[in-house]
Amino acid sequence: MGANYIFSLQPTFTQGLVLGQLSILAVLVLILKYLFLDSTQYPFETSTYHPQVGSDHSLHQRQAMSHVDEGDVESAEWFNGLLRQVIEIYRSRLRDDLPGFEGDEIARKRIEDFANKVRPPGFLDYVKIHSVNLGTSAPRLFNARINHKSTQLIPETEFDVSYVDTISLSLSTSYLFNYPMPSFARLPVSLSISLSKFRSSIQLTPPTSNSAAPVLTITIPPDFTLDLTTTSLMGSRAKLANVPKLHELIQHQVRRIFAARATWKVVLPGLASVTEARAEVQKEMKDHDVY
């Protein structure tokens, strides 16, 4: 009667096959769990690698290369000077107007708080921001022109924009594996992301006279150029460096998020309030969905 069971006191071919499969599966689990994954309570203590943020090296060279093909067009340097001053004010406010390490730490903490506010807690562990470079440059506008082919009643104004800077971010986190139990294991990931080049056109659409809440619309078309430089390490004891698929995923996600927010409505002072402009935008979206 014992021959009807898989396991018996006398070894059989079926028992050997099952035991062999189980042993291979166990070896794979041990390799993944103890070589690549991290099951410790404090994952940031297991990795001593923290990617360094970019510096000012070769920034001016890249800026010069990005402006080679501008040609002889109408200058917008007066606006570029104004834009640079506005961005410098935002950078300073992000640091609480403090110089040096103290200002860097305030900016780093604010970005870390924001990153952990928007992270998916079921998939990513706490995001640790190690360093931040807010950059030293500003977007540069050139080649201002009127778009006579526009379908708007009032012609749109277009600019070309080029942005090369040292903006960069260094962080570490862990991807959580929740099977067969919550937080079964972690895959530590260390990243350094920096901007190489952004280039696009910008469309300025003036308000129409019959608009209930006149706004100036600023739009970046979806065919913009965004080049990011990333360095990465994945794993706990054995590490995988600079995985190409991870770079593609990060570039795709940043591009997707930026494209989804590439239209801004500027409320004109004295003509409408922010609440009125928001209601007008929602009405336009509903009308667009109907048609």
C-alpha cells in the first residue's frame, strides 16, 4: 500500500525527481534572498555606495554646443536675464536664503519629505536623499516668432528653449517584495540622476476677448528633447551597476510626468481670480470630453 504514495521508505524515481526540483528551488531562493536582496531592518546600513551629484565640469562647453544652431534671429536676452533672476530667487527660497551646507541641508530635507509623500509605500521603502544640486543656470529662450499657421483667432507666439545645467539628485531606497509575506525582502537601489540637456519649443497663447476668466497659456509640445544621465547600483551583497533598463524606465517616467504637466495657465492680474480660472479650465476639459 505504501507504493501509492510519493514518499516511501524505499527511494523511487518520482521521489528523486521531486527532491531534485525542491533542492534547485531552495538554492535559487537562497541566492536571491542573501546575495541580491536585503532582509535587514535598516537597509541603508548595508550599502556604503552613495552616488555623487554632478559638478560644474563641462557645463559651459555643453551650453555652447546647445546654442550653435540658433542662427541670426530676434534676441530674447532681456527676458533670459529676467528669467535667470526669478529662478535664482526660487533656488534661494528653497534653501531658506541660507548659504553653504546649512542651505544645502534644508533643500535636501524638503526634497526628501516631498519624495516620501508621493512614493508608493507598498512598493518602495523610505526614500533617502543623500545630496542635491539645484543648478547654477537657467533656461535660455531664443528664436522668437509668430505662428501664423495657428488655428487660434489670435496668432500664437513661439520660442525655442534650451536648458543645460548641473541639476542632479542622489538617492537610495529599496524595492519591496511582499510575497509570500509583507516586506519579505528588499532590493536596495542607489541612484544618481542629473540633467544633460532639455530642448523644446514653447507656445504662448493669449487669452480671447470673450473668455470669462482670461489667462495666458504656456504650452510645451510633447516632442521635446530630454536627456538624463543616471548611474545606479542594485543589490545588497552582490551589486548590479548601471542597468540599462533602469535608465530607460527613469527617463520614460520623468518624460511622462513632465508631458502630463506641460501646460500652464497664468492668471492675468485684475481680470480673473485663480478660482475663476480653475473653473474655466474645468469647463474647457468637460467640453473637450464631450466632443
